[in-house]
Amino acid sequence: ILSMAMGLYAPALALNQGNVTPKGGLKAVMWTDSFQMIIIVAGFLAVAIQGTTEVGGFGVVWERAQNGSKLDLNNFDLNPLTRHTFWGLIIGGSITSLTAYGGNQAMIQRYLSMENTKKAKM
């Protein structure tokens, strides 16, 4: 519940310290999104590193993943009831990406806010 709140609040604090005005418009939104991405990735890495350290290191994590059959990369089974096959991950991942980047309201708003790519880069 707090993930999105912190993801938005932290960049807002950082930008509030600078001279960011409403005149910035889309440029300010893009900077906020960039800060948000950096904070989320940093948080993810911090949790992954801390978790890996607490269980005894990367070797232990890898061994537990192997023992739990989580690293089977050669499963090309066409049965749709089999969990985590190559085909299921490719098709499911493609649909998820299309939904996230093609049908998300925030992404569509970004796509439609500029007339062309050249103006978006300015």
C-alpha cells in the first residue's frame, strides 16, 4: 500500500527543493517519472541485496532456487495447465507488457501529449 505513496512522495520532495514551477509542464512530469524510477529501482536493489545477505549469500539463494525447481529453463511443454513453461512465459509476458505499456492510462496520456517524437525529446 505504501509503495506507490513513497514512489511519488520522494521525488516530489526532491523536486520541491528546486525551482520547479507549473510552467515546466511535461518536462517536469518526465523529471518526476525519472526520479520515481530511480527510487523504485534503488529500493528493489536494496531489498534484493539485504535479503540475499540475510539468507547467506547468492550461492544459498541459487541452491534453494534449484532445489525448488525454479530454474528449469528447458520446459517447452505445450500443455497450458503446466506452470511456467517457456511458451507460457513468452505469451503471458507479451500480453502483460502490451497491457502495461499500450493500454495503461498514464502511458497513453504520455503518447498523446506530444505531436511527434522530435517535440517529445525537446
